[in-house]
Amino acid sequence: MVGLDLEDNYEDIISKAMKGSNKKIKTEKIEDICKELNLNLTALKNIRDKKYYPREYNFFRKTNELRVERIQVPFYKGNVNSYLLVKGNKCAIIDTCGDADFVIEKIEELKLKAKFILLTHGHDDHTDGLGKIEDKLKIKVEKKNKINFLGYSIKRISTPGHTADSVTFLVEDFLFSGDLIFAGSLGGGNFSYKKLLESFKKILSLNKNLWIFPGHGPSTTIGQERENNAFSNF
Ligand SMILES: [Zn+2]
């Protein structure tokens, strides 16, 4: 296995689905669990047996056009991710990974000039350090729905569920999904599990070749998540 572990293991997925659908499952049999919780049996089996790991975006690819840098900070048993959307020597920051210093250091290391910040949702692990980044880099959070980044249009898509105002950003073939979608799983339906599933379905209906950059865990694609995400059972 390369890269990061999946954010959620078999038990995490079942516990999220039970909590979301407000059901307690007594059986240990995976077929019954999936039926009860409306989970994708093949996908969940593969995750349980460690047979699913997404083909990741190549972060080492450098071009002068748009590319993505990932900033990872250890968080509980996994990592929290924030990203830089980079064109030439300019960038936009997506989330703060809970620690301004990691973001500022990465931008200095790559000698980039940051234009603005985008936030997928308001949880601390994605927004802590925001004030420091704003002060130090003299930039602000961009709140418009249609955002212009050096001639590229970034679309803010409303994807509630994890929180009421969670959003996903779409630019060219990149999706920054915050805690909506993780490779193989979803973020918790803290606000509404029903809305979380609806938002997931909406994103999965987009082009299968889009790259997904989640708030935790490895990058993936829409196509891979249609097949391999345990919650993809429509
Ligand atoms: Zn969150």
C-alpha cells in the first residue's frame, strides 16, 4: 500500500452508517449489515479485506498550469488535509489543516504568492489558524459563489450534510470536498445523514474523471468512488 491509509476502516463505516440511520445492528454478518444500512456490499468487503486503495493524484507532477499541493497534518489516528491550488507562482489555499504554520511554511518553501483562502466548512480541524494566515499573508476568505483564480473559474457547490453549510469547490478537473467524501467512505452526517447522502449522490453524478481531494485521507476520483465507496449504493 502506498500513501495514506484510508480515513475510515470497516468499523468506522458501519458506525457512521448506524449513527446516521439511527439503527443498531446486532448481526455480524456483512450481507445483513449492508442490507440493513444500505451499504455497498462489494465495496465494504473490499475495504474490510484491505483490497481497496484508490489510485491517487500525482502530486509530483509539476506544470505551469493548475496543479494541487497537499498539506497534511497528523490528526487523531489519521491526517487532516489542506490544499494549495497552484498556477505558476500563485496559489489559492483550501482549508487550513488546523495549523497556520504548516500552510505558511509550505507557501514559503514553494515561493508562492497566495491570492485567497477557501473554506469547505467551519470545523476547527479545517479552519484553526485562519486568522494567522490572513494576517501573515494579507489575504481573506473568498465567499463568492463564482470565484476567479487567474482566469480559472472555481465553482462553489452546496453539499450539506456533514455541516449545514458544507461546500465542495470545483475547478477544472479538481474537486475539493472537505468532509463530504473520503476515499471509500463519507464524513459524518453530523448535520443530516440524509442530506449527506444526497450531496454525495450529486457529486458522484459529475464526470467520473474528476479528482477528489478530501479533508482527510488519500485523493481519489469520482469513478473510483462510484465503484468502491461503501456508501455508494443507489
Ligand atoms: Zn469536519
